[in-house]
Amino acid sequence: MSSRNTKSPRPRPRPARPASRPGQSDDLRRAARIVAHDRRQAEDCAKIAAIPVKHEHAAGIDAGDLSHWVCVDAVPDGSDRVREFPAHTPGLRELVAWLRGCGVTTIAVEATGAYGHVLFLTLLEAGFTVIMTPPQFARQIKGRPKTDRRDCQWIQRLHQLGMLPSVFQPDEATQTLRDYVRQRGNLVRLSGQHIQRMQKALELMNLKLTKVLGDITGVTGLKIIRAILAGRRDPKELAKLRDRRCKHSTAEIATALDGRYRPEHLLELRCCLVMWEKYLEMIAVVDQAIAAQLRLMQRKTELPPLPPLSPRTRKRGRKPHDPRFDVRTALYFVTGVDLTAIEGIDDLHALTLVSELGTDFTKWPTVKHFTCWLALCPNWKKTGGKVQSSHTRIGKGRAARALGLAAWSLVRSKSYLGAYMRRQRSRLGAPKAITATAHKLARILYNLMRYGVAYMQQTEADYAEQVHERLEKQFRRRAKELGFELQPITPPPPAATKQ
């Protein structure tokens, strides 16, 4: 009997699975993140829609160079609530009339520099309540299309809900004074460029006048430069123009004035000197305007007479760019306090602070709000329990820079603030020490202007005693933690002298 080999049935082939392309799982995760992001945005929008309205008749304006986009809550005739108005003066009049017709009472304008300044003043004169809001607070939600039309709608919505803060805006008189002081600073800076060009022209003729004179625009420097331009070349004759207060002798000045005169460099020296003198004339004109504005801002109440300067106050010589009027007295009748009584703050620093901050310090609720606005306190960035950064905010204004210059002038002072400045510089370095001292000056300024707390001058010995007490307190606490007791060393009694 023959036997056959039987074969087992062959397995049915499985359908082939589609091959996954590379990165498909990453695409799925990316899509899931996008969906989750959109869901969170929708939830945020729903939360915003549920916020109660704070300003019923609010408007939002996106200011521009050519036109302004305006959005209101409702229009009486039911037309489009978003309109575009030209930026010229007739367009501003039309904008104000349309806002009045819509019953608007409060307006938010995005701060865009000079574009919105005229618009802001026009709306204030029309009787509206206007705020200038920083651009970072009026940004659109990420992912949404950005147009001027959508921006003004978003600004109106946020302002209606009371979610837009206002930038600092002084009163009208202070704004006028601020423009005058800033214009004066620009003229001083531009005139300084011509002084540098005069120094370069002298150096190209190998006249080492800057090595023997601290300031070529002083009495001796101007006499020598004008004599050179008049045709005098003898170094000994030029050196005789030396003022008696000069540090270097006549022989040293004569040696420095032995140069190589060139007509092109003499022409540059002449042009720069004339331009510098013209700038001084314009600075004098601006000084008259500043003095007149300060007289208009004087307080109506009677003030006690201004106390004289302390005899220990060191007065420097008059510089060509110094104001031509008594700044200290004028500011006293405006503010009611003597800002120059604070160490480091001179007349120009006080004038800058008043022009930038005004006299009403109630706009900052506390001194911490004030120092934070000046960007003189740490800007903490903390996440996950770790401090990423604690540096001060970038972008300090003119008031903070004036306080920084006042702080640096205390580096050689024998006062309490001078000792604090030097100690902080030894611990932290010069930049951080300047910021810390400027912060202390800002606190003194706030208490003086807000509450009238007079600044009590202290000496370097008072600060050394305070540091000694603080260190002794720290040592006692550490000794107690380690189980010890701190006892002062009593000096031995003096030995009796033999008779």
C-alpha cells in the first residue's frame, strides 16, 4: 500500500499595512498642539466676553501718520462703527464731531510717539477723558490677522472692559516746560559736537591746547582761539593770555601752542567757533522761555523765604551752557521745596526732574510704584521656582538718567550718600552702585515731593556707625545660632605713671 505525502494548507496572505511616512507622528502631535492652542484662545475670548463692562461709552483709536482708525461701541444711525479719518487738522475736527455724535465719553489711544501726540491734545481740549496706553498692552492675540481696522476694534474692546493702563502724562503746563527743557538739552548736545570738532582742528595743527587746559571754551581757551583766528602765531604771545587760575604755567602753554598751522584747519576752527556761539545764543533764548514758564507755574500760596545755601556747599565755576537765571529760586516757588538740598542734585538735575515728573506725585500711589516706573528697581523674572533674571528694566527715561548722573557725582562726596555710593561700588561694581544710589535718591525725592518730608543731611561718620551696628547685629545672630555668645573687648586700663 503506497502512501502519499499530504501538504498542509498554505496560510492566507495578510493585507500589507501602509507604510508610515517619516515624521507622521510629529505632525499628529503638532496638530494636537494647534488644536489645544485654539481651544485655549477660544476659552480666553469667552472669558473676555463675560467680563463686565467698565466704560459704557468707550472708543479706541489706532493712531497713524496718514490716518487714524476709530472704533466706537455704537453709532446712532446704525452704520459701521469703525471709521478712518485723515491725520490733518480738518480730519481731526471731523473725528471730534463724530465722537461727540456717538456719545463717547472716554477714549484710549495707542501710544505711537509723535503720531498720536497732536491727536491726544486735541481730544483733551475737546473735553474727552483720554488715556495713552502702551503698545504692548494693546497687542492683538497671536494668530489673528493684524490690520489697522482690527487693532482699533481690539483697543476699544479692552478699554471698554477697563483692561488698558495709561502711560504717565503730566499736566499741560508741565508738558510745555518739558518741551522747553528737552529742546535746551538738544541744543547743548549739538553745541558739544562743535566743541569736539574744534578740538580735532587744534589736534590736526598739533596744538596741544587740550593737554594744558581742561576746557577750551573757558576764559583762557577762548582768548587763545580767537587770537589764533585773528592771525597771531607766536606761542609766547598766545601764552600770555593765560588766566591766573590756570593750573599749567605760561611756559607749558607756550610749548603746547608751537604747532603747524594749515588754512583748511583754521577755516574749520573758525566755522565751529561761530556755530558754537550761535548755539549759545539760541540756548539763551530757550532759557528766557523756561524762566517765563516757571513764573507761570508758581504757587499762589505764600511760601517761607528760601534758606541760603550751606557754607559747606562747593560751588563750581560758571560754564557757558549754564542757565542765565536763578534756577534754584524759580523751582522753589514752583514746588514749594528745595530740591538742591539733596546731595548730588544740582540746578540742572532739579530742572530736568520737575520738567519730566511735574509737581503732582499722587499719580504714583506708593514710593515702590514710583521707583518701578523709573526702572530703578529689580525686574524679577521667575519661573519654575528659579529666578531667571533680576536686572532692572531696559529703557530708562530722562528722569532716571538725571538721578543716575546725580548718583555718580557723589562718588567723592563726604556725605552719607557718598559713603553709601562708595561701599556699593566696592561690593557690586560701578554700574550697579549707580543704580542703587539713584534708587535711594528717587525715594528721597518722592517723600519730599509727595509728603513734604524734609531731607536730613547726614555725614559719612553716621553711615559708618550705621554699618557697624548692622554688622554687630549680624555677628550676634550668627554667634547665637552656633551656640556662642558675643562679648565686646574691653580695653585695658592705662598703666599708672611712676612718680
